[in-house]
Amino acid sequence: MTQQQLAGHVGIKFQQIQKYETGMNRVSASRLWDMAAALSIPVAYFFEGMDEQEGAAEAAQTAEGLPGDLLADREALELVRSYYAIPENQRRRLFDLARVLSESAAA
């Protein structure tokens, strides 16, 4: 599958795929999920060969207070799917709003 085809399946521009590939941009968990689905592979494929302890330590640091397997939570998974069904420009605005609201709630 070409970068162009993968981008089409995931709903982004192929330049974004190139940025992920080079490490210029980070790949979010939900985007990784979309890519795995488009490639018909399990998400775990991307982590093969990774030392289990190292992966667990990184996951614990990144999660900071979130459940261990956030996408195993049905409500969280439904929220992520709904979020990515929103057009990209509106999704960005919703993301910014959610960030502001979460910062206000934490203060």
C-alpha cells in the first residue's frame, strides 16, 4: 500500500503520513488504531520486538492517571470514534475547546 492509499484510508493527507514516518510528528493512539485497521494488522504489530518492561514504563509515564488500557473502556472508544468522524477542521476546534475546558477544571 502506498502512502497516498494509506492516507486516503485514514482520512489525512499523504504528507502527514510522511511526517509520521520520519518522526517529525508523533502518531496518536487513535491514528495508530486507524492505520492498523487500514493495513488489516493488529495494533500490536507496531510494537513487536519492544522490550515489555520498557514499554510498560513508557506507557505508565505517558498515561499519568489514565486507566492502563484506555481504549478497552467502551465509552472512551466510542468517544474516540465519534471524534474522528468529525471533519478535520471542526475536530481541531473541538480539541482546542476540550483542552481549555480541561485546563479550567484542573485549576
